[in-house]
Amino acid sequence: MPYDLSFVRVLRAPPALVWRALTDPAAIAKWNPPDGFVCEIARLDFQQGGGFKMAFRNLATGEAHPFTGRYREIVPEARLVADDSFDDPDMPGAFVTVFELRQVSMGTELTITQSGIPDMIPPEACRLGWQGSLDLLARLVEANAG
């Protein structure tokens, strides 16, 4: 049965910089893949209704996990909604990821909600993956926040 997870992270960076990290292909490739993986972006058409095709490739084994999606909602520096699904027929279903940014006194509060995660991905593995990705995102945006 698919499940949902959510995460909240305060980043010491302005919403504009966090937004750039969420939408720039080079930045996405730097922070988004979980530890041990690299991100390969085949296509990214960043506009509402636009699509993307990426893969997380395990650096040790070379095994790639490609996925395809589209941008459902784009509100600059505030909200980004994307759906995606794995290209692997053994990992059926689509899931939706919502990024919400809110300026706070220390920078940006980023809330991520992911729904419809395939149950073959253990929730604890998904949480660990996101924790690592959010650490990388923080390092990327906070280093340049000045």
C-alpha cells in the first residue's frame, strides 16, 4: 500500500536561493540523489505542465533507477508540485512531491510532502534518503547565503 511522508527543514538562506536549488538542473543533480547515488538528468523542462526524466545511479554498482515526471504547479519561491513514477514496471504507481517555502526569521522553512510512495521502498530508507538529500541541500544553499 503506498504511503506518505513529510519533512520540515529550516535553511539559513533566502527563499530565492532555496528556490534556485530546487529548480536549477545542476543544483538538483548536486543535492537530490541519496548518499551513494549520482543524479543523471536526461530532460528537464521547467514550466507548469513541463516534464523531466532523471535517474539515480548507484555509484558502486552502476545500477540506474530512472524516473519520469511533470511539474503540476509552480509558484516561484513559494510552492512546487511535481509527480513522478519509476520507469521500472516492478515499481508501479506515481507519487507526488510538494515543496513549500516560507520565509522565516532565520531564512527559509522548507516543507516537503511526498505522497503515494511505492511500498516496496521501506519508509525508513526513504526517510534516510531525504535526510541525506536535505543535508546536501543545506550545505549548498547555506554556503552561498552570505
